[in-house]
Amino acid sequence: MAEEQQQKKEEKPLPIFRADLEVYRGPDEPDGSPTYNIYDPVKAQYYKVSWAEASVLKVFRPGMTLSQLLEAVNQQSTLQVKREELEAFLQDAALKGLLSVPRSAEHLTHEVESRKQHPIMWLLHHYLYIRVPLLNPNAFLENTLPYVKWLCSPLMLLFYGIVSFIGLFFLAGRLDEYFYTFPYFFSFEGIFIYMGAILAVKFIHEFAHAYTATAYGVSVPSMGVAFIVLWPVLFTDVTDSWKLSKRSQRFMIAFAGVYAELIIGGISILCWVVTPDGPLHSMFFVLSSVTLASTLLVNLNPAMRFDGYYLLSDSWGIDNLQPRAFAVARWKLREWFLGLQMPSPEDPIYEKHYTGMVIYSVYTWIYRLILYTAIAALVYYHFTKSLGIILFVAEIVFFIISPFYSEFQRLSKLRPLLSINVRSMTLTAIIGLLFLWLALPLPHSEEFAAVTIPVDNQVLYAPEPGVIKEVLVKRGEKIQVGQPLLELASVDLNAQIADQYLLMKVIQSEIDIYSQDDDSQSLIPEKKAEYATAQAQLRGLVKKHTKNIIKAQLPGTIYELDQTLRPGLSIQRDQVLGSVADISQANVVFYVSEHFISSIKEGDEISFRLSNTFDWFGGRIEAVSPVRTQLLKHPSLASIYGGELAVMNEKEQLRMVDSLYQVTVSLFDPDLNLSFGKTGEVSMRIGWRSKLFHYSRSVLSLFWRESAF
């Protein structure tokens, strides 16, 4: 007892709380206990404190020691606060800068320097979302609120509901037309209508937040533009809604923008139903579809800190939901997978939300990883490949490596609590097997995009420019070798033949004349040489003329024929007119990346399956191209036509994006009546390989090839 009294005498007075701090009553906890919010005007931040912590603020007086403060709290309230709890609260207040503690210039300089962040690191953390405040609308909102209140009157809300119901009722019978509507945006007028409509909707969304906050007595210090991956959107700062003591009011402020968009969407649906085709019809389609899509996919998505996040937070009654949910998820995952028994990081009053918090956390982690990866891919394919690769690496580091590293650090501190149990052994076994499956060289199969081609075919093309004289066959007709298929006429070629005949007659006439004159007979050998040359040229022209009758070079079927061919139609030189092949026999062509080409050789056996079927056909590799394929000759495999191979359309040619090599396969049973040009997949065994090594090599190859470093 004497030692305790001596300790009290030796205690120093506690630092006082800053005089500029403001305390507001917050929403009650689920168990009914009151909460409070401390507002720091310097940082413009709110800090939630419990009933006990608020009691400390209430009884604290300058000059009090820790023991005196503890005694005053326990005497003046029904609470029994422990000394350790009080010390923890004061330490936390000091860390947040809520205490008036004298600090030296060196200490302040060190604190400022420690908070500085490298510009590159700041950009990597904030490039997804950057705010730019533009105006302080508080006075305007207060002055104009009486003029817009009627828009939220019970009568108007009933009107919105009736209009939306009628619109949805009529829309139910026109869903096909709605989903296949092509907006009227192929003009400057259409573009301006579209942009103006979207901008107007977003203005209404933000002012719905702002007016609702103003109606509850909450100031709106700023409105402006936020950049989401450099895409501008409007924002409204309603942080002061933390001053409200009812969660229902905070909920309505967060829900106001979403509700406004839903109202616009409902009214726009009815307007779309009743308006005829044209700019207005398309504008209402955009207003309805974009507002509903942005509301459901963006604003109500709790994974990002938009309206949906705050709605979920207020509906559960959990402030600062995200970090607290992440902490609960880590605690639960440690318990499930490691059997680690530790106290919950949250108060038991939130126990009913633990499962939801874990689901929310896992969903948020996965959503962010996919979102950031998609952004990196967008930058890679449409902007700068180097920047896309840097962003992708940064996201792997921040969203995969960094969380795992932080968790390993925390687990190393909890090592005394870890023990060997069924859960930890199961997790270790699963991770070990997964690593072995990735790292060890194992036999495996690969699938490649493939297409059926004729075993042997004849492409029908125009040898010279001309016109169609006669089409002698039809598509699907069976033909024999030497059978005439098409007859062409070339005006230029006919003229050249006629000129050549005339030239030969002239030369022959000259020879006859020279033979009658003794003085001119010496010129006869020269003229005969000219005649022989003209005769040879005539034979060449006649040979070209015979090619205008296109004949079959192999027996088969006309499986391709230009349906526009008709007598009198002009055609160009080398224009493809059709194809002939034996349709009862087919080969297969597939394309292999440079990572696998060294593992494939002639004679290897494969299995081929047509798309959307379960029928497999055996085959053998007949030829492997030694050079990379530059142009894709099979449109059905092209990505721009729904195929699997990435191509770019350059001057009506399909240029391959990746390094791929063509492989030709002959089927064991060629008489399968397979249609040509049908896509499928080839499956074959590639021998022994480590998946981890293969993926690592692919990533490094992509990095060095595309980064342009």
C-alpha cells in the first residue's frame, strides 16, 4: 500500500487534450452502448471512441495524473476502467496527435520527413483514385434546399414508383428490342446528346448526396472531380456525416445518389418505351442502361469505397468496416487453416457479422486483384506496354507478395502460440503438394487451336483481269479432272491477239513484196525473223487465252464458290473465285507457340476434337513449319472473328500478334466427311516439364520482349 501511494506521488501530470478538438455523439453500438466521434480540425478527420473513452474526455482536467484520472472515471460513471485500458487509450491519442504535447523542432522535422512518400510510390498507391476539389457549395446548398425539397416529398416518391413500375411492365415485353438497341450516336448530335445525358445524371447523383446531407444539417465542404484511372468522375465530400448520431441518416446520405440514379433509370425506361426511334429514343436508352449498370456494378459495389461500401458499413453498424473486416478475416483464416486459437480482434457484439466480414474481405481481395490486373492489361494493350508491365509487376508485389510477406512477419511473432495440429499439417501438405505439382517436371498435355483443311485442293483464281463469260458449275457440284468450271473473257487479251494477227499479216505482206524485187530480197531474212517473233508472241497470248477456261485439276467437289459471280461481272487479276477439293478427306492445321515448338516433331501422334462436340479423332503430325507464321489464312481462328488466335487486321490481312508456328496433321481415318474451316482443338502430350519453370520463362520472355528496356 505504501509503495502504491509512493508511486502516485511520483506520477507526473498527464498532457492535456488539444483544445480545438470537437466531440460529437455517435450512433449506438448493437448492444445499446453509446459511442462518440472526435473531430480533429487540423487533419479534418474523425476518430470513433467508446463510451469509456468518452468518459475519460468528460472528466479529464489539466494537471491530473494517471491515477487521479482513473479514479475520477470510475467514481463519476458506472464503468470500471482498468489502468491498462486507460494507458492504451492515451497512447493511441498521442499517436494520432490528439494530445497537446510540447515537441522540439527536430522532432517535428523528423515526423514530417517520416510521413513523406516517394512520388513513384505515391503514384502506384493512388493512380486508381485521385481527388481534385473544385468548389465549396455549402452556402449554395443551404440557400437552394427549400426549392428542391418537394422532389423528395412522399407524393413525388409515389409518383417515381408508379412511373418506374409502368416502364418496367412495358419493358418486360420488349426485352429483346431493348438489349439489341443500337444507340443513335453516329453523328456529332448523337455524341453531344450522349455526353450531355451522362454528365447530367452524374450531376444529379452528386447533388442528391449533397442536398440530403444539407437536409440533415451536415456541411458539404467540397465538390469536385475524382480521377479513376485518369477517367474523370464527380465527387461530393460528405465526411461531416460522422457528426450525425443516427446511422439511418448516414445511410440515407450514402443511398441518395444511388436512389436518384434508380429514379432516373426508371423514368428513362418509360420514356424509351413511348418515344419513337431517333436521338431521344437512344438518349433514354443510354440514360436507363448506363444509370442502372453504373449503380449496380460501381456505386453499390462494396469492394471499392463508393456508396455501396458506406451502405454496408452503416447497415452492419460497423464503422471503418474495411480494415476491421480484414483483421477479422485474418484471424478467422489463421484459426481455420492453422488451428491458431486467439482472441477475436473485434468486440463480441459483432460476432453475428464475422462470417459476412470474412466473405466481404475475400471478395474485396479478389476483386481488387482482378481490377488492378485488368487495368494493367488495358494499359499494356492500348497505351504503353512498358507501363503496363510495370503496373502488373507492382500489383503482383502489392496484392500478392506484400500481403503474404506481412502475414509471415505476423506469424513469426506468434510462433510461441503455433503448434502442430491437424489443420496446420493439412495446410502444409496441401501447399507442399501444390508446390511439387508446379515445380517438378511431369508429363502433361497441351491444347492448341486448330482448323480443318482439305488434304488437296485447287484454288480457282483469275489469271488475267477480265469479265465472267460463263459459270459452268454450282457450289456443291461434284466434278472430274479436266472439266471446265468457269469461262472468262479478257478484252485486253483479245485485242492483243487481234493486233498480233494483224502484225503477222503485215509482215507476211512485206515478205511477199520483197520477194518480187531483186534489190529488196536481202531484207527478207530480217522480216522472217520478225515474223517468227510475232508468231511466238501470238502462241503465248493464245496460251493465256486458253487459261481463261478454268478447268478442274483434281476430282472433287466445288466446296467454295463466289456467289456474286455472273456473266458480265468484272474481275481482277488473281481474284479468288472458288475452291475444289475432295470433301470426304480432311487434314488439320494447328498453331504452336515458340515455347512448345522445340518439343514437337514430325510423326508425333495427336487427338483432334471439333468445337462443341465430344468426338475425338486420331492423327499424326506431317509437317512443322520452321519459320514463324506472319499471316493467318484461316479467319475462323482469328480473335476478331471469335477465334483463339490474336490477330490485327492490316489492309484486309490477318497479321499474327504472337510468335506461332503452323503444324499440319493427317488424320488416321481421312474419310470422315469433316467440313472444311471447322475449328476445334488438338491435344497432344509434350513430354516432361515443370509448370513453374514454364510460367516463369513465359513471363520473363514477355517482359524482355515487350518492355522496350
